[in-house]
Amino acid sequence: MYTQAMDIPEGNKAPLQSIEQGTASADFDARCAQGDFIEAKDWMPEQYRKTLVRQISQHAHSEIVGMLPEGNWVTRAPSLKRKAILLAKIQDEGGHGLYLYAAAETLGTSRDEMIEALHSGRAKYSSIFNYPTPTWADIGVIGWLVDGAAIMNQVPLCRCSYGPYARAMIRICREESFHQRQGFDLLHAMMQGTEAQRAMVQEAVNRWWWPVLMMFGPEDKDSQHSEQSAKWGIKRLSNDELRQKFVDAIVEQARVLGVTLPDPDLKWNAEHGHHDFGAINWQEFWNVVNGHGPLNKERLAARVQAWDDGAWVREAALAHANKQATRSVAA
Amino acid sequence: MSTRNEWPLWEVFIRSRAGLDHKHCGSVHAPDGALALQAARDVYTRRQEGVSIWVVRADQIIASDPGQKAELFDPMEDKVYRHPTFYQLPDDVNHI
Ligand SMILES: [Fe+2]
Ligand SMILES: [Fe+2]
């Protein structure tokens, strides 16, 4: 998902605990088990804090980097209406990044540290944003499938044990539904169009389907962190559960839209009450996560350039504020 | 990139419509109050979520200590006589 790199082993084991910490941590676990919310200034185990900083900042980075593939089409949207919609959607994603950075900061990290981690390549963001958007149909597919997958993951996070994160997720989920619906609406309009437009939609769906399924992260049997995160109420549903829910929901939507999902093994399994689907190419997933996707370098370079190009604005605004403050003291 | 140059943090409070209290909704970084208001408007009211915004420097807020939660708030638990429902009045006047 937007935090799929949470499943990559980090190497550092939890440190040994003192007896007092042990009691506090048992109290803490009990609070999580009861469904209590933890707030910023409450005592929390160091590992809980670290896991959340990592998860929330990865999530924030994904929202921010996620603006780039869509930004590619702002100047070429086919109508003023579609351009206004796309701009609003991208602006929302920027907002999501900001809500989440602010939530992470309540845990004691700083905005600059997080941005530095992203720009140096230490921090991850969702693999999905390393794929290109060569056609207008890609913009629809991102809304329908990429935002659709994000919603699957984000809805359960609204009940996450960490209050500031849960509140940010509630705000985000309220806005996401517009994202998925505008994507479907865009594709639906194209499907009512010419043969070439329909082909363009199908071609985009073919390219995005498998990378979107990879957004949910490695299969449960291969995934780290999950058990502790589930106990702490940071992650409520497993990668495989979320992926299955997503596939089940999308099959019907694809039918209404009139596109074929590019998986010959996709079929209803009456016994399980779910759709079976084909094997995911995990080699491709790890390649992209490890920096070798189609556009990893371009995406990061665009982020770094935007940050560097804005440096003079940040500095000038701060210098101005400092000057005003000095003047008002003198007056 | 140095942390010393990071813009200060502001807490954002929004009145969602006339007649209601301002309510905390998040935070923004900004160099000064005017730009904090502008950022808060852009980040938190894209769908008319508010009619008024307050921004307060985060480092200016004095907060109670969560460790003192029991000592501060638990003493009120047994003061049920502070609630109107504590009093059972004669039926004819029990609506007051
Ligand atoms: Fe988002
Ligand atoms: Fe979105």
C-alpha cells in the first residue's frame, strides 16, 4: 500500500527493556487491546513510536510523490472541466501529505528530517508512483484503481490506535471518495466514446492492474512487522485480506465499465465466496521498491528539484518574518 | 538542508459555521501568522469546512501533563451531585 515498504526488514531489533518499562509497556498493550486511543504526549514504547514515524512518513511521501504522475496531465486535460477536477484532486493529495507529515511530527520527528529522508532515498514511498502516465486514460485509471486501492487500506486506519494518525485518516478518507469517483467517471465517459478511446482505456487498465495489486505489499507469508502492528492497532487488516477485498470489489466495477481485467485466472470461487486471481510477479515488485522501476529516478529528481527551487522562497519568507518581529519589538 | 531553517509550527482551529466553537483540526508550518492563516485556509478548508480560522504558534500552547490525568480529572468522578439527574423531585415539578 502507500506504506508497503513497512514490510521490508529494517535490521534493528527491539532493545532490551528495564522492569519499569516492562510494566508501562504491558499497560500500553492493554490500552491498545481495549481500543483506547494513544495521544502524542502519552507514554509509548520506543518501537511503537519508531514504527509509526516510519509508517506515517512513508504514507505522507506517497501522497506527495503521487501528485507527480497526475501533474503530468494538468496542462493537457481534454476540457476545462476535467482540468479543474484534476487540479482539485492533486491539491487534495498535497493536503493529504501535509496532514500526515503533521501527524508524524507529533511523534517527535521534524518535517525537514522526513523530507531529507525522502530526498536521500532512505525513505520509501508507494511503488505505484514509479509507473508512467503516457495517456489520458491513465489519469482515470489512477483515480479508479490506485485511489480505490488506497481507500481499501485507509478506511481501517481511521481506527488506528494513534489518535493524530487516525484523525488524519478520517479527513483523508472523506476526500478520497471523490478521487475514485472522478476516475471512474472519466473512464466511463471515454467508454461511451470512439473505438480508439475504448482501446485506450483497456490498454491503460492492462498496464496498471498488476502494479495496483502489488500496492497492497508482499503476501502475508512474506511480510514482516504485521503481527506486532496488528497487536498495537496500527494495521488492522493483512495485505492479503485487503488485496482480496479489493479484487472482489473491482470485478463488478470493471464489468459495468466494460473493460477486461488482464488476468486469465481471475474467476469467482463459489466455495470460498471470493474471486481467485493469478500469481503476482513479485520480482517486478521488489525491483520497483528497490529503486529500479520505470521512473524511480525521475520522480525523486522532480521532488528534489521542486524543493531546491523553492529554497529561496522559504528563506525569504523566514527572513521577512524575522525582520517584522524585530521591528515590532523595537516599536 | 538544515532543521534550523524549518518554518515554525502553528496549530489550526476552525469554526465550521456561525454559532459553533472553533475546533482544533491540524497544524501547518509557516514563517508568520499571516502565511499560517493562508496555509490553513488552503490545507483545511478546500470544501467550505469553515467560516473562521484561528492559528496559534504551537510552542505557545500550555498543555496539561497526560501523566497527571488521574490526579486532575478523577476527583470529579464521585461528584454526581453536580449533575441535575442526581435530584429526584416530586413528580409535579420533576420537569424542572
Ligand atoms: Fe490521498
Ligand atoms: Fe487520492
